[in-house]
Amino acid sequence: MKKLTLFLIYLNCFFVFSQRSKLKSSKYFIDVSTYYGSIIKHKPSISHLTQNHPTGFIFSFNQRSIGKKEWERIYNYPDYGFTFYTQDYHNEKLGKLYAINGHYSFYLRHFKERNQVVLKVGTGLSYVTKPYDRYENKKNNIFGSHVNASIFFNLYYQRLLLIKNFGIKAGISIIHNSNGSSKSPNSGSNVFSTFVGINYSLGKKQKRSTRRLKSTIPKKERIKVNLLFLTGKNQSDVIGSDRYPFYHISLYADKRISKKSAFQAGFEYFNSKFLKEHIYYKSLSYYPDIPEKLPDYKRVSVIVGHELFINKVSAIVQLGYYIYSPFKIEGSIYENIGIKYYLTKHIYSQIQLKAHSAKAESFGFGLGIRI
């Protein structure tokens, strides 16, 4: 599942955005869709919760870009806005979910003026009505908390202005929700669905800007050095265990190879207090008489990755391999998926999910410097 998510994030990077539509369209439009899906059974322990089919509605408010900024033209005039969606799991253990996300919509190909293939990517927060409760809802091992992180990917065909301002759309969607192991249990929900909907253009039509722009986005840069500090709280898989802070430090170099992309390589250091307590918990069963021989809980890794620049926002995907990890908890390879926001040319904030395959370990917030 995580590999599929990674593929979808970068799908827009490998399509050709050279086909420009001459369509005059409204600055704003809304769309409403209904969907029918299935929960992906990414681990056997959630089998009892994947029998029913989630349904819901997706509502989006969108603003079109018209090419007044260079990044808009590089990405073939994407839309951006907010998406609200619901999920009814039709399962009394899971209840319902409500989410609000910011999104970008990338136009992958134009067949004719009004016919378009679109990739919409969004992230935000969701609220689950029936999370795990040790007394009243102990069979829900998908959601351990009311508030979760939300990520969705929609790939669809849309026809604009089919009847006056109305159009249609249809496609497929993957919606992920989890709390990043900030509270156990946290198997997370991955829903694959198909959807159909309508769109409605608001206001007067506008032309895209054809004025020549002075390029401000570099095609190439010298090697840059990044120092990133991330923190947050998480807990082990032991339900009922305490939440502990973690501290992650990344030191890596990146090399920009185009206006969109940079490749990265470097090191990460992990000081995860939950792991210290988890090792001690295990020691009570395996070697209670020799606590002085408990393995070190700190970890060091090497990482390689890619950064996709979109205006002041960029998407990060990295693969890591532990070179120092005395206590093996989830294997030697992990993934980082993050979003950067550049506050200045050199300073950025970042949110990041760290996971081992389909299992999240942490969801962190931090600050970084790129010089």
C-alpha cells in the first residue's frame, strides 16, 4: 500500500505537462461526488473490519490558476483549494469519518478543450466518531483516536461545461487515514473506491495569461545542505502504554536537477523514548535479571530521497536503512513521506510520516534549514 501511495504522489512528475488547453474557464468551481469502496486488508488483524463497503460524499471548492506565476505554467495550470469528505464504514465498530483537506489538482492530459484527465492530491485532518475504547469498542484496532491525519489521491476524467456551467467527472480514489502511531491501536484505514460526480463553474470566464514571465525558479543549483529537527509524541503497539516524545535529526545534501526535482542523500538520528520503554517492557519477559544489558534504543540510518517543488510547498519521499539499530522492531528499511513549506528562501517547516512498509511509526512536526 505504501509503495502505491508513493507511486501516486510522484505520478505527476513523470507525465508530460506540455499540452496547453485554450479553454476559457471560470476562476472558481465546485464539484460534488459520491463514492463506493472497499477497505484494503493490509494486515490480517483487521480482517474482521473489512467486510463492509464504505460510502461517502466528496465536496471540493477549487480555484483555477491562470499562469500569472511561473510555477503555475510549469505544472500546466493546476487548481488548488479545499476538499471535505465523509466516510460511512457501515460498521458499528468503525462508525463514520469526516475530513477536511487542502488539495492540488494536476491536469495530466487534455484530449479536447473541455475533456481532461486529472490527478488530485490532498492532505489534512479527519475526525472518527468511534475510535478504540478498551471497554465499549475494543474490536476497533484500525483507529486509536478521534483525530487522524488524512491523505487522498483521486485520478479521474472530467468533462467541463457539458450543459451550461455544469459538467461531469468519474474516476478512482485512494483515501488513507491514521494517527501516525500517536495513540494505539493504529492500523489505519486505506479505502479504494470508484466515484462519479458533477462540477459547476462559478462566475465569469477568464483567459489564461500569455505575458512573458521572467524566470525565478532555477533549473539547477549547487549542492545544498539540509539540517532538519522533527519532534512529536507516539507510543508502542502495546495498547494502554504511555505516549512519549521523540526527536529526529536529519542531515542530508540535495542536488536540484530541474525546476521540479532535487535528489537527496544523507543521515538520520532517532531518539525515540517509546522504544526505550518498549525495550524495558520486553525485558521483563525475556531477561528480567540483567537490565544493564538492555540494547540501546537510539538509531542511526542512511537516507536517499526526492523532493518535488510546487511553489512554496514541496513533497518529500525518502527511503532509509538503519546502520545502527541494536534493537530490531520493524525491520531495517523505512520510508519518510513529508510536506515542506518554505517560510523563507532557506528556512522551512515540515510535517512528516515515518513508516515501515504499511505500519506508521511516527508523525512529526519540525523546522529545517537549507543552505
